[in-house]
Amino acid sequence: MKRLLLIITGILTSLVYGAGELSFETKEQSVDAAADAKKVEVLFPFKNTSDEDVIVERYDAPCTCMSAMLKGGERLSKDGPVLFKPGQEGVFKGVFELGNFKGTVDKKIVVWARGDSDEKPSIILSTKVTIPYLIAAFPHSLVWDLGAEAESKEIVVKVDHEDPIKIVKHSCSSPEVEYTFETVKEGYEYKLTVTPKTTKKVLFAALRLTTDSKNPRYKVVQTFMTVKPKKK
């Protein structure tokens, strides 16, 4: 009997609140972060343009570096579903903590409206955040085929900023890798020549370059060396 009552209650609730949709100005955004930014905030305004009520059951940003908030509507219970009547407006807000991220990263806010299955939220809000590389290594990694010639390869480290960033310290995680470090232009360009001692065994190593940047995001640049079987 109790289960039957729950089913009937669910059906009645669906009939009362309808199945309208929320209309967004956009569900996709691109943001360029400042080099010294610690976080980025994005807003996704919306409106219930239908003639039926819409209930936001729950929402989430599935990444520990991003949080999601919802403003507007009528909360049906504490920390519970939020009702948006026809004509009501609201906004989802995402806050992305940049940490040590660099380059372009994609972050999402997923929203479940009443009637959505757990596996398929009806609303996905996407943000593409571009964080500048003030200093970067090209290429980011070097690969040798297992058993091939242990030839030397180069990595160039460049600074893309008007103010110099100097490399003050460098080291390799493996004694099986030999390298030379050359200053091409102090504060702006450096060159690494890297050679594995042997390619007869699998290897994974990292070169760690420490800079004098005051920004934690650009304090360390890492490059990687790999010896692995050639793909067939």
C-alpha cells in the first residue's frame, strides 16, 4: 500500500508541475582567463518561457575544481528541488578554481529536471576556459621506440610574456637520461638536448624546470621522456 501511494503521489506531482523547459541565452561559453587569475566565474541565465512549471531536481559540476550555484526560483525544501513557474528567471553560476591549469580546459555543469533519469540529465552547460602559457616547452614530451637508435632530441622552452621568466633550476627524475641545458636568451628562451643512455628497455622520465615566476602556475615546467615499444 505504501509503495502504491508513492507511485500515485509521483504521478500527481508530475501532473501538477508539468514538463516545461528552461530557455537559456546560451549553453556554451568560451572564457579567456587572465594570466594571474585564480578563478573564473561563468553565468548561464535562463527563463521558463513555457506555460508549464519546471522543477530543477539537482545540479552538479562533476569536478572538484569547479562549484555550481543556482539563483532564482522557489526552493521546495531546504537544499532540495527548485521550482520555476512560467515567466520566472534564474541563473546557474559556475566558479572554476584555476590552480595550476594551463592551456584550454572544458568544464561542465549538469542539471537534472524533474523526470530526467540519473544517467541522462536534460541540461548540460559547457565552459571552455583558456589559460595562457606564459612559459611552455615545445614539444611537451619526447618518445623513442624500444630498440631504436638512442639519438639526441631537442626541447625548446619559450616565454610568451613581456616580462622575463628565468629558469633557475633543472633536474631529471632518471639517471638513465642525459641532457644539456642551454640559455638561448635569458628569461625568454632555453634549449634542452636530451639523450637516453639506452633504448633497450622501457623508460619513463621527467625533466623538471623551476622558474623564478611569482605565480605558482608558472613556477614549474615539466617535460617527459619515454622509451616504449613501437605501435604496430
